[in-house]
Amino acid sequence: MTLRDLPSIDQLLQTETAAHLIARFGRPLTLDALRQILDDVRARFKLLALSRVEGDPTIALPLPDLILAQADSTLTAWTKPTLLPVINATGVILHTNLGRAPLSDAAIHAMDIVSRGYSNLEFDLETGKRGSRLIHAESLLQKLTGAEAALVVNNCASAVLLTLSALANKKRVVIARSQLVEIGGGFRVPDVMKQSGAKLVEIGTTNKIRLSDYQSALEESAALVMRAHRSNFKIVGFTEEPGLKDIVTAAHQADVPVVDDLGSGALYDTTKYGFTHEPTVQESMQAGADIILFSGDKLLGGPQAGIIIGKKTLLDKIKKHPLARAVRADKACLAGLSATLLHYLKDEAEREVPVVRMMSLTLKQVKGRVEAWRDELGQGDVVQGQSTVGGGSLPDESIPTFLLELQVKSAEKFLRALRKNNPPIIARTENDKVLLDPRTVLPEQEGALLVGLKNNL
Ligand SMILES: *Cc1c(COP(=O)(O)O)cnc(C)c1O
């Protein structure tokens, strides 16, 4: 055989299989794949021909069918999405690596309808003139928190950066040393402060900060006092820290506003579900914070967003800063966030917001689901364990749960096989046993989970 026996692109294109490929992947991409495969075949043929000795059997060239089959797998690999839904059986409710909060049906619907068509994103239906995207979600946030004004941006990290840039560029910002935190993914409060142009004034020590530390730092003029929530760690032992209310009083005596970066910023009391207390947005408002920052996709259970609420005069400055345009929220986010906030306003979050629903599942409900899994699989043990919140919320906090414990030959190999499942299943291991927590598995994923487990057991 010589290279001249290799089918040409034109010949391949005339086949029915090629027509199917073009229908599925489009003509340009299909041509690309075929060219690449033929180039590879030619290169390999030439290499083999060079090392071929007289009298050796001739080198076989692939038949058209094989080339087209190869094109199919190449095209499938090229077009496979990298971002895929997974089943979270880890029990970590706000798993940052798994995309944090799953959304409510209403939030998904709201995002879907504004994404499909046009919307009044920046159009005033009353006057027929240009409107402002900043008003969406603002009135809901005002109603829920009592704040004078609100702004939604890309995430809480950008909310911090924007707030500091707008209110404290080249000016002093007073913050306790124990609050110079690093949140997951390399978000470091001191670095963000530097980036914003604010001058960091660290006060107190790692474990102790007194009101007098604030008062002496405020003897010199400052733009802001900032408090950052220690979302992912705790300081225990010989510690002291004044309450937000006292900090606010000291700051206001010096005529300096207080920014409270809550991070998670729950709108509800997490102790209700057996977790320790996470500072709520309402408490921060009551303590008199002038600006409060929190995430949309942590304990709130909405889409990725950063929420800035507080005094109108300060919010006006923040809204006018050029960075506000760079970190603004898009229409889908605003729609999804508004729908999520509405669940809180209508007092139906426990029923509708998946994150809250997962936290509020009773032990009896969880146990019932694990038992059903075990019965369906015909193996495994129902054992007690812990579910955690994660996602930079409630450090070390967990609530009791029930787990399905599976005994397998190699837990590591089993987990790897589960990750290759379609959809991938993410579980955890302990003492070489595989543990699956129903708390974070959405009810509609249960069927797929059980099929995936059965196929790999
Ligand atoms: C999580 C967190 C942030 C960052 O929030 P993102 O929405 O992830 O950008 C900022 N500050 C605190 C205190 C946090 O806990």
C-alpha cells in the first residue's frame, strides 16, 4: 500500500457517516478533525516506511470506516463541556469546589426567562427612557434588611474591593489584626486593602482587641473602620473582642463609618438547625454598621453575587466609582438573586431554597433516605456521621447526619470510578470505607446516584 491509497477528504465527505458527523458537529470542525487524522496517518506511514526493510510485509493503511470512527471520537472529545453537573454526596452543603449553592426552582426560572429574551434591565417601563440596573433587587434588600440602599456586584470579594476603593482610597482603614483573614482561593483582606489604595491600620493583637485600641487609632483621621468575619477559622482560648455595637459607637464618635464584611451573611439564625451562631445581616444592621457586605451564594443560597447594603450617602459614592461598572452583576444574576430574596421575604426559604432545606432536614428524614438507598442497593450500612456547611461559612461546624457506609476493596479506586460516572458522583472516605451523605444529594439526583453506585459495586 502507498499513501496514494489513503482516502481523500472529499471521498470521506461523500459517506453517510461524514454527513452525520457534519450534522452533529458542523462542517468546519468535522473537516478539521478529518484533516488532523489524515495528517497523523501520513506522518506515521512515513516513519514506518523509513524503518521498513525490503521484504517486510507492506504497511496497512486505515480504511475509511476506521478514519471516520476516529473522527467521531476526536470531535466528541473536542466538544465535550468541561463544566458538568455532579452529584454531591459529601455532605458539605456549600462546597466551593462544587459550585456552592444549588438554586431554587423559582431562581432558575427567573434566570431562564430573562436570559432567553430581552428584559427591562436598564429600561424604565414607566417613562420609556433609560433606567438603571442598580434598582433590581434593591427594593427587596431594603425590605428584608431595612437598609437605605443596596448594590449587587459580581461577588463578595469585589464588594470589598469596590467599597474600599470608593470610600478609602489613600486613606486610613482601621481593622483588628485578628480579622486580617484569608478566605479560600487566596482572597486576603490585607492584599485587597492594598489593591484598593486604602492604608491598612492594624490594631490589637492576634487574640486580643479592646475598644481602647479602636479609640486610639481613631484619634488620627480615618476613612473607615472595617470588621471582617472570620468565616473559616476560630480563635479560642484567651481572647477578647468588643461587640460590633461598641465598635460602631466608638467609630461614630470619631465620625467614621463602619464597614462589616460578613462573608456568608445569613438572613436567618443558623442555631435553629443545630449549628453555632453565624452573624446575621439583620444583627449587623441593628448594631449600626453603615455598610454591610455579604455573598449571594453562601448561606443565602442564591447565585454568585456580592451584596452591598447600607447608608444611601455611602452607597451613592460606591455606585459612582468606576470599578462599580467593572464588577457589576449581569441580568441572570440579578433575576436569580431577586427570586431567592423573595423566598425570604415570603418566609418560605426553608421550603424553597435548597441550602436552607438541606440544613433543615431532620435526622429522621435523612435516616429514611439512607435506609432506602441501602435497601435499593442491597448492601451497605446506615451509620451516624456529620454534615458540614463549608464554603467559608461556620468553621468546623457540623450537624449530625446519617450516612451510607460502603465496604469496597479499595476506597480510593471506588471514588475514582464514581468520579468517572455520568454524572460524576463525589463522595468521601474514612478508614478505607466509602461514605455517602444524603443531605446534599438533590432528590431528583437519587435515581442517577443509585444507578452509578450499582454499576460500580
Ligand atoms: C467568602 C468571603 C468573602 C468572599 O466572598 P465571595 O463571594 O466568595 O467573593 C469575603 N469576605 C468574607 C469574610 C468571606 O467569608
